[in-house]
Amino acid sequence: MSNNRNPIGNDAPLLHPDHPKPVSRRDFLSQGFISGAAYLTMPSLLTMLTNPTTAHALTAQDCGVNVGGGGRIPFLCFDLAGGASVAGSNAMVGGMGGQLDFISAEGYQKLGLPSDMLPSLPGQLNTELGLAFHSDSGFLRGILSKTSTATRANINGTVIAARSSNDTGNNPHNPMYGINKAGAQGNLLTLIGTENSESGGKSRAPDSMVDLSVRPTKVDRPSDATGLVDTGKLIELLDPDDAASVMLAIERISELKLQKMTESQVIEDLVQCGYIQSSDLVSRFGDPALLDPLLDPEIAGVANSIFSDNELNESKFLKTATVMKLVISGSAGAGTIELGGYDYHNGTRSRGEVRDFEAGQAMGAALEYAARIGQPLMLYVFSDGSVSSNGTIDDSNDGRGKGEWTNDQSTTAATIILVYDPAGRPALATPTSSQIGYFRDGGDVETAANRVANNVTSLAESIVLNYLALHDEVGRIDMVLPEHSLGAGADLDSLVAFQPIRMAP
């Protein structure tokens, strides 16, 4: 069967006859009606003084000043809101034997691959990223468009076969709080996200991981980044080093005054830490240009920048550029980039292919930026549910002769981890660790494969486990996530995809 219809524009919002009209912000985001607007307010000194969790001692370290970024691998989530296709048509999936243990032709048809694009055929697989992708994957084409050959040689990944519910923000997909508990810190912020939500994206965080003291700060445009540090008129009059010296002097004067007061030691510590923290911010971030992705030539403004000027006129790439700069440069410990419009089962393939390519461009940009500044990166891609095809072919230009997406389908869902290491391609834990869990012959996730295949909370916990594995700290999982459901021994080992990588001193 063939269909060359392309009835709506690729960036137009989606309306499905089998869905109710969108009423919530999540509905509008999933179906592409909105892309998200940003606002951010940096706490004032008064806020710091009235919040007893911001400081508790007299040294910079004890006041929460983080000079080295925590010494951890930067972590980025891509939250594809709406239910994107990850398995088969993008990252290859197979049976119990791994990615290349191919399932039936009917199974791959359900995953959107027609008979002339089966992965068993010559030329239908690409392993440039270590992880095997279909050679015409939208994700892959987008990543290839943004990365150099040298960057791709230092990437590896895994695909996790795991079901999740369709079209809902109730999937506890987002592991960022757990990543923070595992040690991810930023020099300026702990967690950031492009949505003003508890997780920073659409899908929520597992309840057992949430720590509201590090709730993600909303950042999705350069002005949000440059507005993170407000030093008032001080920086206009002094250079950053002089401004920092003045603030430290004020702190010492305040200490002498407070010694004569009868207020509690807690109040004294809060005042002193307020000055210490402000001094550190001025010293290292007094120039807002240091946080502006549009002033970073690796990202924007010159011939070989990662993004073109036209691309940065689009909100999806502008927020990607902003968040990736803050996280990969160490200013934030972990970040979520939410991309909307992935509920694309509209009876075409063209819409999904364009959206997948754009997601791949965003992923590739982050990987390339990590390579250009010499930082490792763990990148996690997830979506709320997935889609399936009935085999009808969209032979339009953007449809690329593939199966139309016709239905929501939670049973075909999967997620991806990609890891970049400047020192070389990260090694897998075992030869088949490029796939965790597996698919049934008919194209559905085998829910009995492991503890994460049918439990989204456990899936998020396994991402934290793999973050620890990259730091050679699998043994800390019980301390980091004391309530985890991943088991122990062989059960735990089966969920680890990577051998450790070495962080530069």
C-alpha cells in the first residue's frame, strides 16, 4: 500500500480524531501547539538570608560554592513530548541476542520499517556511533549533520527496551534528581530544564528521587542564562576580581559586627555565606557573556559554528544551545531539554521523520559541543509512550518510503543512552550491552526480560545506575537510591551498559 499525502506543514500542530481536544499545557506541548516560554528570577541576597538551607558554615566549600563542577560527567536529558518512535526505525532493536538478533519482518513493519528496509538487508544498518541505528534513521541523520567524524568515533550507546504510557506527563521518566544524588553538581546551578515543572520537562521525576531543594531552574533562552547572575552596579564600576575583593571585605566587616550581636549562630552563618556566595558568583560569572551561547563561537556566529543563525531563530535549537552550554561547560550539573510535537501518529510518516531529524540535530549539537570543549557527556533520550505502523507506505519526499505512523503504542517504546568520551569510544560492559532487554518477534517489548521493561520508575533508576557505572561507582547505588527496585547481583549487572570512563583532573 502506498500513500503520498503530506496534508499539513511539518511544524503545524497535530489534531487526532482519537484524542480529546488539548486542554492542558502538556496536551498543547505534545501536539505541537506551543514550544514553551521562559522566565527566570535569580534569588536576591534577602532570599538567601531567609532560606536556612542555602548556607550553614563559614567556608566557601561549606557555603555551597562549587568550584570544580563536582568532578562528574555532565548529563543531559532529551524529553520528546508526545510518544516518539525510538525502536527499530531509529535505534535498532532485536531479540534476546541483542540489537542484531533480528525479529520478524512483521515485527519491524509494526516499528515502521517496510520489507525493503529490514535491518537484515545490506546497507540498512549504521554503527558509526557504536550503537547500531537504522541507516535511514531520522535521529541518526540529524546527529550526523552536527557531528564530525572524530566526534562520532568517541561515542557509544545502548538502547533500553521498556514500555511507558502514551501521551501523559505521569511517566516518571526523568532521572535528574537521582543524577544529582549521584554527585552531579554545577558551578552555578545544580539542575536546569526548559519547562517550569518539577522535573524541568514534561515527564515527571520518580517520587523517591525528588529533592525540592534542587528543583530545576527554568532556562530556555540566552537571556535566562545571562540573567542568572545579577551583580547590580558593582560590575559596571569594578572588574570581576576587584568586585570579589570588595564583597569579601564586606563579609569580614559583617562578621565583626555579628560577633557583638546576640542573634543565633544560624543567622550569622547565613549572612556570611550570602556574601561568600555572591563574591564567588561575581569572581567567576561577573561577565554575563561567559554564559551566553550566542557569544560562544563554537555554538554560534562564525562559519564553523554548530548552529547557523537561521537555526537559532527556532526555539527548539535556541533552548538546546542554552542548556547544553550551561551543562557541558559545568555551570549546571544536569539539564532537561524538552522538545514538543512528538505525538506524530497522524496517518503520515513525513511528520515523524522531520521531527526525528530535528531531535537528532539537537542531540548531535550537544555531542559536538562536548567534543569541541573536551568534556565527556552522558545523553539520555526518552518519550512518553511510542507509536506503531499498519504497514501503509508514505512515499512523499519526507515520508521516505516508510510506514505511516497510525496509532499510539506503549508496547513499542524504548529509550537511548549515548555517551561521549574525549579519550576514546566508551567500552560496553559486555559485547551485547548495546541493548538492555529485548523485543518479541511481533515487535513488542518483552516485559519479562528484566525489572525495567514494564516499570518506568525502575527504568529511571537504571539510568542513575549507568551514570554511576561510568564513574566506577556501581556499588554506591544502594546509598544513592536506597529505595531502588533494581535488585542485586546478576539482576543489577544485567542493567549496566558501560565500563567506567576517566574524568580529566
